Amino acid sequence: MAAESTDATATPPLAWHETVVAVLKANEVRLVPYVPDNVLRPLIEAVHADPFFTTFATAREEEAVGIVAGGCMAGTRGIAMMQTSGFATLANVLASLPCAFQIPVLLLVSERGTLGEFNIGQAMVWRTMRPVLESLAMEHHTITRLDECAFICDRTIKQAVATQQPAALILSPLLTGGKVPAAAAAKA
Amino acid sequence: MPSAPDTATAAHNARRMHRAELMRRLAARLTRGEAVIGGIGNTNFDLWAAGHRAQNFYMLGSMGLAVPIALGVALAQADRKVFALEGDGSLLMQLGCLSTVAALAPRNLAILVFDNGAYQITGGQPTPAAASGTDFMAIARGCGLPTAAWAADEAEFERMLDQCLAADGPHVVGLKLDNQKPAAQTERDPAQIRDRFMRGLGAKRSALPG
């Protein structure tokens, strides 16, 4: 058998954030409001740099959900980006806007609070994320591996649009590396 | 140009108007398929009472999101005028949205703030903004929306609507209300409301009647 993995001319795999950008573009997801997050920074910078996207920071995650809902209803798909603690502010607006009105609002959540969290507040609020998604019966998938990233993002977006339902994509520290304390990062 | 801030009617001098009457005046001006997002409760009840239009969206919960929803519509359809109708209590919950609007400066967005100073639908409890004398138009100007101004009376509201419809925004108009109850209640069927709104905006086509 040929050792295809040793081919020095092979294109290196896309990074997770490059994969997400490619999938968003392929699915015509153009409106990207966000509340900043350190792990999401390369993705935020990439969508800012690409004129395909309309991207901007909002003051609260609730606002971003409202903007994506409005855009969806007017014919432009969107995704609201945030971290876990920001998701935790959303139960009411998710229930009463995209869930009740059947609007395919997409969420991209950078997962904090697990696998090496250093902030107990983040660790506590992390516990609420999946129970809230489950109790709203919202489709959600956690992406842990680069080789599954494109498939999960693509299929989740397509299903949300086809079924007129909101959905959440959760980026695990297993995929992104997560956020590590400054001291640990300095030693690394 | 819209009213300059230094000539804007002070909040305490603005006439207290009937919400249903203002909604009728607004509806009468909307002849070009303008989108209207009605904030929760009595704000969208009186929008509904003024006569359903295919481009009306009536919120059900998600208090405070009339402006963000309208902003999303405005960004998606830059050639369509979009009105956000928001109550004072609702806006107080989501003041940050005014900075977001100012930062993006969508030319086709107008925000109408219906200020009765109270949570009317829950029993008329005064808002902290009413108790403190908070001036929502001053807040909007401070957020970077320099033409935000109170309407002195119905005639000035009509003139400000002319500006909203004819001139580039974003616009913010403050309306002081009396405590008159809403004239009707919106049908609470969100999936139908969303479907009709999308059709009204040309974002969905369907062979189903409706």
C-alpha cells in the first residue's frame, strides 16, 4: 500500500476555524453577530476579513439571537457566536423566539467550563448549557475532532434550515484547545 | 434634516398620546411594504388593532428584542424600510442594542419608542426609568444616534414619520403615552405569524394559501 500520508505535497488539513468559515460560506450563512471570546478569535478575525460576511459585536448574546432571527425571516441566514457563559443568558429568548416561531437561528458556542477550566464561575455555568438545550429540545452537537468538524457543521446547518428549527454547534476544547490560564500558557 | 438635539422637545413637555391612535397614523403612512416589528405586549396589540399587514411581525416573549429583530431585517433587506416599535420597559432591558444600531448605522431602520412609564400589561407598575426621570432620547443620542427626539404631539409625530420614510436613518422617535389600554389582542400563533411575515417580505414562497 502506498503511504499517502507521507506525501510532502499534500495540502495540510484546514484548521477548525478555516473549516467553519468554509462551511458557513457553502451554506450561505452571511450574518454573524457575536459576543467576543478568546478561543473564537481566529474565527472572528476570519469572518471580519471576508466581505462575504456581515459581522459585528453585540452588547449581549440575546441581541445577537434577535438579529439572526430577523435576518433569517428576511431571507439572510445567520449564526450567533458566543461562549458558554453567554449561552447561559439565552433560555427565555430561545424559547420564545426561534423555538416558538420556528426560525432556524444558528448558535456557535465556544465551550468553556470543562476540560481544564480555571474559573469556577465558568465551570458552574457550564453545567447548565446542555440541560437548557435538552429541555428546549434544541438540536445540538458538540464538535471534538477536526475530521468531523465540516460534516457536523454542514449537516446541522442544513437540517436547521430544512426543518425551520434553531440549532447549536458547540466547539469542545478537544477541537479548539480551549482557554488555558495565562501562567500555564506562558510555560507551554 | 431631522430635529437637532438642541431643539428637540423635552420629554416633560411632550404631549401624552394614545398608543392605538399613533399606530393608526403609522399604518396609514406605510404604503411601500415597510417592515414593522411590534415589541411584546400592548405595543404589538395596538399594531395588530391598527390592521394586520403582511409585513408586520408580532413578538411573543423575548422582551427587549424588537430593535435587534428589526436590525436583522434591515441588514438583510437594505432597500426596505424597517420600523422597530418598542416599549420603554422593553428598551430598558436591552439598552445596549442602541449602541449596536449606532455602530452599524443602517440607513433603512427607524426605532419608535412608546413610553408610558409603566409595565402596563402587568398591572401598571412604574418603571425605574419613570421613577428616575430617565430620558430615552438622551440615551439614544448618547449612544451615537444624534437625531433621536421626542415628538411634541401627533402633528410632530407625522412630520417625524415623514423623515423616517424619506431620509436616511437610523432614526429614533420618542412618543410619550397616556395609560389607555390596548384596543385588541394579537392572535398568539407564532408559526403562522412568522410564515406570513416571511411571505410578506418575499423571503418565502408557498403554494399553500395564506
